[in-house]
Amino acid sequence: MQIRKAVLPVAGLGTRFLPATKAQPKEMLPVVDKPLVQYAVEEAAASGIPMVVFVTGRGKQAIENHFDVSAELEQELAGRGKENLRREMRSISGMLRFAYVRQQIARGLGDAILTAHGLVEDEPFAVLLPDDVIMSPIPCVKQMLTIYERYGHSVIAIQRVPKKSVSSYGIIRGRPVPDFDCPGRLFRIEDMIEKPAPSQAPSNLAVIGRYILNPGIWKALTNVVPGAGGEIQLTDGLRRLLAKEPIYGYVFEGERYDAGDKLGFLKATVEIALNRPDLGKAFRRYLQSLDL
Ligand code: UTP
């Protein structure tokens, strides 16, 4: 079945970036000159998904405005002869179709996704967390769609992380699946453990913020018992889904930056700037001139 919708949860509080996120959404923080959330929307569009469902919350209107047409700005740019920039602004709003639903209280990622049920309905869908910026020749979600089309089961993006870092992630226990097209990259997930101590971790395969989910996830999430602070964790929902149907883990090809974390955000900024044709050369020269 074709994946027609991508859910982007953007209702979190962004506490790790306070005070920058006191009056603006974390998802609007720019990496070079594009807000984080635009990287995720572009990935969905480049993967052939025609519609994005944003799960927003209080104080997140800037995201809606960003993906809307700004007639005043366009008029101003046209008046100043900046036609290319005007066209670029218009292309952001025309990239795909957008729908919005509000999560009233930030009650965790599982709850945020469940909030989108009414708009996604009972069909498979993608989830992209805009904190994870992924640069790859083939968009990460597109790679995952190939796996989904082949096997028909939910697919979670995973990444090998250093053993000492496993306690920052959901970690899977998985059985390798021989697949001619992606040798060593595909796993049938047997269990998932949230933030294990390195000594307890079943592997170093960490879950990152890209998912293709079958509609079984709705029932699984509805049955999750809220944890500390009333939060509904996505991992708990996925474990319930796992008890009912197979889930695959796929080690995607590409570079991922955890831009929800300050150091990760800085790394994303430096590396993306270095790769930009308009900035890379001058920025590299500047970095080389630093007495580090
Ligand atoms: P994070 O846990 O990284 O975001 O969630 P956060 O809670 O906003 O940030 P910190 O930890 O306080 O700094 C990953 C994604 O899920 C969304 C966030 O907006 C982010 O894009 N999210 C998280 C929701 O939409 N609702 C929630 O209840 C929690």
C-alpha cells in the first residue's frame, strides 16, 4: 500500500534549547539558513510523500506561517527585483500539502503520533522527527519505503552507535535478515529497550527519528499505560505492536545529526555549511585559520 502521509510531531517543549525556545519553536531553529523542520519536509517531499501532517502545540504558529504563502513578503521581494528569492519562498509553501492537528499537552511522542490518527486514518504512514537531520544521496525515508514495499511490515530507521552512547537511545535486539540489496543492513526486531545501560544493551543498534508504521500502531498506542509524568512513549507502543506483527529495523545510508542536542546541532551546522556550494569554500578557509 502506498505511503501518502508523513507525520511530523513538533509539539515538544524543546527544553534543551532554552532560552532560545522560550518564544520560538525548537523546530524553527535554523541550520545555516533553513529551519530544522524544513529539512524534514524536504526529505518527505523528495521521498515522494504528497502530504505532511504536523502535530503542533501552543506557541508553534511560526511553523504554520513558514509553510504558508506570505503575499506581503513575496510582493516586497518582487518589488526589489529579487525574483529568485521570491520563487524560493513560494516553493516552500507549494512543496506538498499540509495539515495541522494540535496536541494539547506535550504528553510524549507516542501521544503526539496518536493525535494524528484522525488525519492519517487507517493507512500506513511515515513519521519524521525534525530533530534528526539526515543528509544522504537517497533520502532516508525513500530508502525505508523500498524496504516497506518489499516486506509490507513497519520499518524503523536504526544506526550503529558507540557502545558508551547506547543509554541515550532506544536499542533493538534484532535477527539479521539476508537481503541482497542491502546486505548487513536489515534486521527483524525481536525486542526494544529504552535507554539501557551499556552492560544491559542487547546491541549497539539505536532507533533514530524515522519510521514507517502500519495502522496496527494506533491500537498499540491506545493501549499504552502512561509512564512518569503521564507521558505516552512511542517505544512502549512499538513493543506492543511487535507482540502482534513483525517490525523491521533498517540501517540507513547517510549522515545523521542529532540537532535536538546542542553539540549535535553545532555539528550539523558546521558540516552542512561545509557542504554548501555557496559557503563551503570560504567557511573551510575560516575554520582552517582558527588557532585550535
Ligand atoms: P524531543 O523529546 O526531542 O523534543 O522530541 P522536546 O521534548 O521538544 O525537547 P527537549 O527534550 O525538551 O529538549 C522529538 C520530537 O517530538 C516532538 C518534538 O517537538 C520533537 O520534534 N514531541 C515531543 C511532540 O510533538 N510532543 C511531545 O509530547 C514530545
